[in-house]
Amino acid sequence: MPDILHPEETEQDQASPEDPRARRQPLDIGDFAVAAAVADQFEAEILVRACGEAGIPVLVTSPRSGLVGTIASPVEAFLIQVPGSDLSRARELLAERRAALESDPEGAARAAEDEAEKDLSS
């Protein structure tokens, strides 16, 4: 239905209610929970992309961000956070992707190189 923000939108443009993209209300960051923790930035990017492809909103945080985090957290880590409503689905998906990466270390290295090239080109 057209409105002030989307005057050209038609019924055909709207996603079905089952489609994760159909979420209209903004997500509250407080509703996010940790789905996975990884030590490698490239693995984090691959897993974030998997969530994105599945339509799961995702945040990546690092306990080492900021001055205090660098002092308080001696080891680099990346926390992949998703909305609580998508937590079980995200954990299953991330477990599958991590298993695939671990079963094919050469493929994981190639994927990491691809991610690095994409970052450099953009």
C-alpha cells in the first residue's frame, strides 16, 4: 500500500508475510543474542554473509572494540549476533557453514581470499 515514504509501492512490490524481508518494524539492538563467536575476521564475514543470504539480520561486534576493550580483552574475537526470534535458525545455519569450512580448509582459504579481494575492490 503506498504511503508517504513509499508513494510508488504497489501490492506486487510488497513481500509476503513469510518472507523475512517483510519485517517492517525496526529491530531493537537489545533483542539480539550471540549466535556464534569466531576468532577470525574472514570466517566472521563468511558467516555473516550466510545469515544475510538466509534473510537473518546480523550484527558483528568485537569485545576488543574501543580503548577499554583492547585492554580488557587480550584475544581478538568476533561475536555474531542475531535477533532472538532467529537465534535457533541462525545457530543451525552457522553450525552447518562452520562444519563445511572445517571439512574443506583449502576451500575456506579460497573463500577468505575472495572476501579480501571484494573488500579491496569496494
